[in-house]
Amino acid sequence: MSKFKGNYSLSGELWDYKLIKHKFRLNYISRLKKLLLGEIKQNKMRDAVTNLIKNYDIAGRYLDRNAIDNLKEYFESGTARVAVATMISGNAATLARKAGIKLFEEVPELIRPGGYAYTTRRYSACLRDMDYYLRYASYALVAGDTNVLDERVLQGLRETYNSLGVPIGPTVRGIQIMKEMLKEMAAEAGITDTAIIDEPFDYMTRELGEVSV
């Protein structure tokens, strides 16, 4: 596996972290104002800020110290979250492809005759699914909330896979591989808080609930 270098994507794009940080702050100052004015509807994708304010609004409470600390923690990690999401956007196809290669090296029976990914169509379907998980993980990462994973990815997924005969264990392993690759990429780009990457990927693997391959 090739290494990810500096602050560049695999396509050679240079990330300007100062610009990302500035845009993130401007966006969320505007978003917070809209939240407080009630302009963001409940049926839209929720994030950590939306959920926190919604809960306090329902309870009729002012934001207390705990809420402020949670908001502060979320905003302080915002630059890293946006930077990692930018990495995913710029390298999604390569991440999914390389994760697929590693998965099939670890579980070669998947691509042998009779294996679930044996045919070209099924092989492509596996990579397509991995790309799907990666995309929604990036949404949850920026949001700081796993609600979107429940609504758009996990509801009924295990039952669907079981009905189609898709092995869940290798799916879980594929998600873990993408997380490992992304954390390595983020660390090499100078992002120190790579623990933020764990939450969406670990949430998906935990909810799928079968880690053995």
C-alpha cells in the first residue's frame, strides 16, 4: 500500500487547513444562528449541535455548563473533522479499492469460485457498498453524530444482507480496514486527533454486530 504524503491528497491537491478552519467557523456560526431561530427543520439531517439544542429546547432549558463544554469540544475538533472529510472526498475511490484488495487478501475465499465476490458483478457490488459506507461515515464524521448512519445505512441492513446471503463478517472487516487506512492517512497529513475517525466506523461495525470472518 502506498503511503499518503504530507497535506496532499492522492490526486496531488494541497489542503489549506487555515482556510478550512475559517470556512468551518463561518459556516457553523451561521448554522448556530439558524438553529436558535428555529429555521432548520427536524426532518433534515441532524448533527451534534442540532441535537443538543433540540434537546434543550424540548426541555425548555438554557444551555448549561455541560452543554457549553460539549459545544466547545465539538467546535475544537471541527477543523480536523472537515479536513478528514476532505481527504475522504478526494480519495474515496482509491480508499474503497485498496480496502477491497486488502480484504480479499485476508479473506480470499470471497473471490474464489462460489465466493460472494467471485463474479465481476459481485466484486463491483462489494466495492460499491464499501464506497457507500465511506460516504456516510464522512457525513457522520462532520456532523459529530451517528444519527445519519441509523437512518440511511443501518436500518434493515443486516436483515437485507442475510436475505441476500451477503456475509456480514467480511463487511465489518472491510469497514475496519477503511478506518485504519484513513487514520494512517490523517496522521501522515499532520492531524493529531485521529480518534475522531473511530466513532462512525466503529458504530457501523458494532451495530452490524458480527466481527468474525
